[in-house]
Amino acid sequence: MTTLFQNFFKKKQLNRVTKDFPEMPSIDGLEISTVSAGLYNTNRDDVSLFYFPEGAIFSGVYTKSSTRSVCIDWNVKANRKDIRALLVNTRNANAYTGKQGLNSIIELAKFFSDKKKISNKQILFASTGVIGQPFPLAKVKGVLPNLIEKLKRPIKLTWIKQALSIMTTDTFGKMSCAAVQTNKDFINIAGIAKGSGMIAPNMATMFGFIFTDANISQEVLNKMLKRNIENTFNAITVDGDTSTNDMVLLFSTRKAKNRIINDINSKAAKDFEKTLYEVMLDLSKQVVLDGEGAKKFLTINIIGASNDKFAKEVAMSIANSPLVKTALAGSDPNWGRILMAIGKTNERVKQEKIEIKIGNSLITKYGMQVPSYDEQKVKNYMLGDDIIFDVNLNLGKGQFTAYTCDFNADYISINADYRS
């Protein structure tokens, strides 16, 4: 599997060279294109198209926000067993846009369906950007003919262009891929994502688009996405804010030559699902790595909770704490903030049982700081980029791992100037 995770903070910049990106495969049955509609008043690509000439099956997971974009309301009614296109725009979230936003989607769907002789129900939409601004229908509709004309099978360079085109405050395109061998046949998986701020998925402005050629049933595909979302895209947070537009879409063109995967308990299904999980987790981590202004990546492992649900609650309480995240930014081993975040959850912890480790250093045991605690050693560890907190509540077998980043002055600057 190819990843951008290693040595990331040394390369966090838009002008990455091509070799820094993974060797993305060409998914049989998928064509892509991207163009500039001038949504940013620059020449950057800001509208992209994914097209399936012979159709694809798909599964989707969406934000649980009650103020969600009209794109999501549209997508949940789509034909999951025969989808033909996904149209993505940046700069405008098409959220809280009333009838104008909905009518814009209807008009775009009609234009595209007339061109390709397909049904409106075979087209998906994804929008990201500013909430509450009128949708730029004329600009987006104006580039549709060019988007359609430029469609081609994806190669590495076009995947990069596609990943860059869906960014807003992101600083790099997020891509991941893998191959699965089933008997003598190979199945390809390729995914791109975007997200940097407003990230606390509750399935942020976060997208995950994953494509495979696996010969697989729609029912199994749907189960795999739903049961792997919790420990990947729903295990990350940047700032605790759930977007109006979050979505993760998983498509399969079913062009691979493997025997159809229609039993989720089969060996082929388990091999495919394991690799799919790795791609989803890699994309999720890249979203955190690119958190607005982020300088540090934090993994929070919770074990010994009374159940997995409470383990996640504790992990996310730590991950979303501004006090923990600012201490992380300052490389300050103020472990009392971790203890605070544990205590404010609904998990009825017992103080004398809590064990906290930062890196390899045990800090608390038997309800107090351990006598061997060496704060300078822990501070030196926290000067690094990749930090791990381990918490054992010693209450049961529940466990969960969450991923987040630090809060620093750059986050405030980026969001203070977001609409400038």
C-alpha cells in the first residue's frame, strides 16, 4: 500500500513533486476530468467529474448534521445499483441555499442526463466551501461540456489533478491506493479525500471518494463501508465541528475478473475488506495530518473501558479538548489536561485505576503520578511530530483509537481569514 504518511510534516506544502504521490492505478470503468470554473477568480481547477460509462454500484455515508447540504438530500435518493456520475465543486457548499440550491442541482442533473442519455437518479453531487452563499449555477453549468469532453481513464497525473481540484483550505492532495490478490486475479482500490478544518465527522468539510473494480455485490459493499467507517473517518477530529457536507462514497465498477464477492464471510471478502480498511484509514489520517495549521499528529489509544462506545467517548473527549490540543502545540506534557478530558465523559471511571502513558513513559498509576515520572524526558518526546497517548481505564475490554492534531495560532489565522 502506498501512503503519504511518512515524513509528512517535512513536506507539507502545495508544490509537492509528482514522485511524492502514490502510484495510483487506472480503475477499469472509471473516467475522470477536472477544470476551472473560475469559482476562486483564479485558474485553479475547482470542478471535477467522475464518470462510469457502463455504470457502477456505490455505497455512501453522510453527515448527521441537521443543517446538511442539499447535495446529500439528493444523493440519498440516488440509484445505488447503477450510478453513472459524481460532480464535485469547491468554493460553495450549497448548504442553506433554499430552492436556488436545489434547483441548481436539478438543472445540472438535467443537462448532464440529456447529454449522456441517463437518468437524473444516476448522478451524484458533492459541494464544499462557504455555507449560505447562492450556488454559482451559471459558472458550473458553463464548464460541463468541457468536463465531459476531457473525460479519460485516470493515470497518476490526472489523479493528482483530481485530488487538488477538490481542496479548499487543504495544503495537499490526499490520495491512497492498494491492490488485493484473490487467487490469480487482482482487485484495485484507489481513493482521494479532502478536509482540513471543520473536521469531526459524525457520520468535515470532509470528502472521501474511493473507487474499486472489485466484482462485488452492492449489499456486501454497503456493509463493508458502514462497518469500517467507525474506526477510520469517524475516528478523526481536527476541531470538533461536524460539517454540513461530510460524505464518504465507495464505488465499484465490478470490472475485475475475480469471482463475485457476495458472501461477506468468505476469504476473498475478508482480504478485500482488510485492504479497503487500510486505504480508508490512510485517507483519514491524511485529513488529520493536514489539519488547519497543524504541526503535530496525535494518536490516542484507549483500552480497558467498560465497552467500545465509552472507549470512543473518552478518546474523542481527549482529542477534541482545546486544552489538550494547545498543550500538544506547545510540547507541554501537562497530563492533568488528559485526566480532565477523561473525567468529563459519561464513563464512570475509577481514578485509582487510570493509567496514562505519553510515548513510552508511564505517568499515572494507583490514583497519582508515578514516582519515576521524568517530565523533561516526556517534554523531549513531545517536541516530535508524531505523538501517542495511551490510556488504560482498567474497567473492562472496551477499546478505541482516535486521531487528531494540535491547535496553534495558524488555525486561528486560517479561519479568521477564510472568506477573505
